[in-house]
Amino acid sequence: MAESLGFTFELTDFSGEAPIFPLPDVVFFPKTLLPLHIFEPRYRQMIRDVLAGERLVAITLLQEGWEHHQEQESPFHSIGTLAYIEEVEPLEDGKSNILLNGLVKVHITELPKTAPYRHGAMRIIQDTAERWQINQERERLLQRFRRIAELVRENFPIRDIEQADMSLETLVNLMATWLPIPLNEKQKLLEIDNIVLRSEIVREFLRQEMDDLSLLNTLHLPTPDNPHWN
């Protein structure tokens, strides 16, 4: 079972395969949401096919230099996130707006093409850490959030974060998503399997940036809608 923002999805019957949606400018973390506008014909078909099936798609980052592979499919990072299509807003000409709900991290092995879009086998990757380490690191990260809240005041929703009782994984992945970390560094964070180590790196990044209030004020952080995020 995979837990995400306000949504629980049983992966026990997952086929182990899903369409691949590589993106040039997004690192998508589990336990976060991703809105996308679908307009390319092959991805319009992908969405139709996915909605008729398991509603699952793998999001991954294109490798650096992808724009130079115009005559062949661009290479992508093998570690991405398996996502559930939570919402669909149909538009004219088959276009749509969708909301993806990040479920779990996966290792992607591309399979031979049978459709206009790419397809792959998915191996689920579970983050690891001892429970006591997770609890200890979660409190350290919350302390850092409280310090930031003192600096930026009304711009940081610390009360909402604490009341939502988010897991360490959710806290870390949301902050990694919000912060203006370079894409290659975000990808490295995603690929770290130890959630405590990922949190320590994000916490260190926060420490380095705390003096730059202008940067912190650019973080338009959303307010949780679901008080039971975990």
C-alpha cells in the first residue's frame, strides 16, 4: 500500500508496468502532487489509455542534453515516481489538465514500444531508516521549520504543517519540491533511499539559505487541505 497526500492506493494488484512520461524540468517526489497540462498527441493517447486501465504513470526527469536527441528518444533517469491520475479536466481537441498523486519511487526499465508513448517495467523502491532515526530527524526538521517561521512570519505555514502531522517522508519531499534546488541535485535527492539522509541534506540546504530572507519569501507554500496527511 502506498500513502500519499490525502490518498491511499493499493498496489498489491499492480501489473508492474506503466507508461513513462519523461519531463525536461520536473523532479517529481512521492507524497507530493503534480499538475500537468497534456497537449501532445502521443500523451493525449497515453492519458486515454491510462484512464482506461490502472490510472498509473511513471514520471521521470530527462537526462541532461536531452534536447540534442531529436532523431531518437531522449534518455531519462531510471529512478522516477509512480503516480496515480487523481483528477482530469478535459479540454478541447483532446487536451486536458491532470493532477498526479505521487505514490512510490520506482526503478524504470524501458520496454519495446507498442504505442506512440514510452512504456516500462517498474520496480518499487522503499525508503529505509530506523524508526527512532525517523522520529528524531522529523523533530529536527520541524525545529528548522519553526526557525524559518520566526524569520518569515506569515509567509510560512508552520502551524498548518504541525497540525497536519505529516510523516518525515512527506515533509522532506514537499520541501525538496518547494525549494529552488537545481534539477540535478533534486534528482540526486530522489535517488537517495535513506529518508533520514535525504532529510539531513534538505535540512542543511535550509540552514544555508535561512539568512537569505528574499529567497524564503519567494516560497509560495500551499496550505494543507487534508489534516490527515501522513
